Amino acid sequence: MPSVFIKTYGCQMNERDSEAVAAQLVAKGYSLAKSEAAADVVLLNTCSVRDFAEQKAINKMKNVVGTARSEKRNQIVGFLGCMAQSRGRELIDKLPDVDLVLGTQKFHRAAEYLDELLAGKRKKIVDIETEAKSEATIREHLLNGSAKTSVSAFVSIMQGCNQHCTFCIVPATRGEERSRTIPDIVAECRELVARGVREITLLGQIVTSFGKRDYHELAGKSAFVQLLDAVHEIDGLERIRFTSPHPKGYGDDLVEAYARLPKLCESAHLPLQSGSDRILKLMHRGYTREKFLGIVEKLRRAKPGIGITTDIIAGFPGETEEDFELTLSLCHEAQFDNAYIFKYSQRRDTPAADMADQVPQAIREERNHRLLELVNEIAGRKYDGFIGRQVEILVEGPSKKNAARYTGRTRCNRIVLFDGSARHQGQLMDVKIERTGSFTLYGDPAILE
Ligand code: 5AD
């Protein structure tokens, strides 16, 4: 049977989609290749959120087909996911060696299409149609395929986003919001736990909007909090996480859930994007600076020690130095535990791409740099605050960089490295933090008195 190599760009949703495609192919008898050179099929699961991510995948594809051609190897190659969805056939016009372009609602057809291509029944396949109920088709899991996934798994709960932030291509690549049902999600989680999973991350482009159209509020609880309650009841499950939420989804019901549900890890990703109300409005974010800071405060009150991370865009169209300084000052106030900073990137067919006052590239870079310095300094101080403390980690497996070290995560989602062995794998254990590295904590298995 043929072998397949899948490379993933972008977010955890993409990781999950790749995993489901890999599991689907393994179930059909494919093997997973260690590198693209050794594979009969190479699939690049792509990201469109910034131009840089698209260019990386396109260059990689050029490389893959160039090498295969020079070595006279017959390889089937394809683009999957977000860039496949937004660019479609254009990708084959640009790179005629590409055989398959598979959109975000069609991952479940990967095996069938590859069979046809490998058998020579079809020469090229482009499928980027929408498909009703495709939100429920990402089901297969590759447990034990990698160390990490056997203790910790991702479960897709919804697809798409209706928020229409003016900078964002996601509504075009992932479509309208569609949610799975609570019983369907709980059944998948139960099955994973029965197979040894102890931590589940619920995934979607805007998880806090889960089930809005399908479920009524119950006793003040949104559909998303009802889902958290249902997943929380699964015996044997130790930790629950979710991503990505929208700040406006942090109503009192969700904030209370952190205090009420012991399995819900004290970690929240709150994408800020900007600290200026004027820019937030232009971005169509649906909250103000004050509202955002209010959420941070509520969360820290409900769960002291909660890890709060964020995303920020530097150089959105029309952003003045004054607007940018408001973002800096918000970072001082919010004291994020970690922050991901992005230079604004014009995306096709998004309202912001056509806004006047595009910020010159050099200024985007300069602001990106200033913001990074600030958030990294704050994050570094927060990391240092862990030295000497004892924390609980869930051990995922050997570290990729150094197999003598094992890696786990704290409940507030920080990576911890320690000298471990196979017997630690999958364990919840306490470690004492001895020192910090860049975005990493180094621990020693704690001797409990
Ligand atoms: N340019 C730069 N960053 C962007 N993001 C989304 N769209 C863009 C864009 N056009 C960032 C946002 C989002 C994260 C996933 O990517 O900060 O939260």
C-alpha cells in the first residue's frame, strides 16, 4: 500500500484535520512516511491567515515537486485546507504538478480521491465545494501515532466563523458557523478517554459561539458552557481545554465555569488584536478596551493564577502611533502570560485589505518589534515567577529536541521539561520548577513529603 507524508501549517484546527486525514488513510491501509522524499503521496495542509504562511506552503510544494522530478520519482502531491479552499484551481494553474486541491469541508474524501489519483482514474482533482454536515466528518483519531496524542487529544466541536473581523480570511476559508451536537461530541470524547486520553482540547474557529443556533440558554448557561458541563462528567477525563474563543464569549457563565469545573484548566486565550477602541471598531471586534480588561480581571478573580494569553496585530490599516501606544499600555495593564504578535497582512476579499491608510511595511515591522519586546519581557517575568514552585503536569512524552528529556504541560498551559522516562508517559505528576528557558520551565519530579 502507498505511503503518505502530511505536513501541517497553521493552527491546532489544522493539526487536528491532518491527524484525521492521516487516521483515515491508515485505516485504508496507507502507511505514514517519515519524510516527503520517502512518500508516495505528499499532502500539505495549509494556512491562509497571513501571506507568509501561504508563501511557505507554496515554496515547500515547489521544492517537493522539483526534487521528485529531478529524481524521476512519481509522487502524488496535494494541497489541503485553508489555502486550498481560498485559491482552488488557481493553485494548479500556478503549480501544474499539483494533483489534488482539497478544501476545508472535504477532508473526509481524501482517501477516496487519492485512490482515484493513484489508480490513474483521474489526473487532477479539485474539490472545494461546501458540504452540509461536514462539521461532523472530522472524526478519526490517530491515537498512539504520536506520543502526545495518546494522552492528549483534540476534538473538533464546530467549524466556521460569523464574526467577520475585517482583517480575517477565516470566514472565507472555513465558512459559516456550524456546530456538532453535544451528544455527538461527548460520545467522541468518551471513546477517546476509553482509549487512554486524559486531556481533551475542544476546537473550533470561535468555540464560544458553539451551538448558538441549535441550543437555548439553560439556567443562564450558554450552549458552550452546557457542552463543558457535559464533557466534564466523563469519568477518567482529567483536563479540559478549548481554543479559540472570542473575548465576547466570556460571559459570567463561562467565567464561573472556571471556578466551578475542576477539570477545566486555568488557561484562557483571549485574542486582543488592538488596545485602541477606534481600531477595535474598524476591526469589527465587538468589544472595547475597557470590556476586555474587565474580562481579564473577572477571570483572574475567579481563578487566581490563570494563564492568560493573547494575539495582537501590529499595523492594522489606519493605526496611528497613538493607537499603537494604547495597545502597549493595555499590555502593561493586562500582564499577559504569553502573547503572539503578528504584523498586519492584507488578505484577499477582506474589508481591511481595501481600507485607506495601509500602514507602511517598515512601521508594521517596527511596531511588531516594540510590542514583542514588551510582551516577552512581561512573559519572561511571569515564567521566572514559577521558579521554586511545585506544579502539576500531564506528561506527553519525550521532548522532540532532546529524547532524554520528557515534556508535559502545566494546567495553565506552560511547557515543562524534566529528566524523565517512559514510565512517566501519560502521568499526571508534580514537578518542582528549578529554572526557566525561553517559554519553557525546567522541572524536577517533586518528592512529596
Ligand atoms: N494579518 C495579521 N494577523 C492576522 N491574524 C488574523 N488575520 C490576520 C491578518 N490579516 C492573527 C490574529 C488572530 C491570529 C490567529 O492571527 O491575531 O487572532
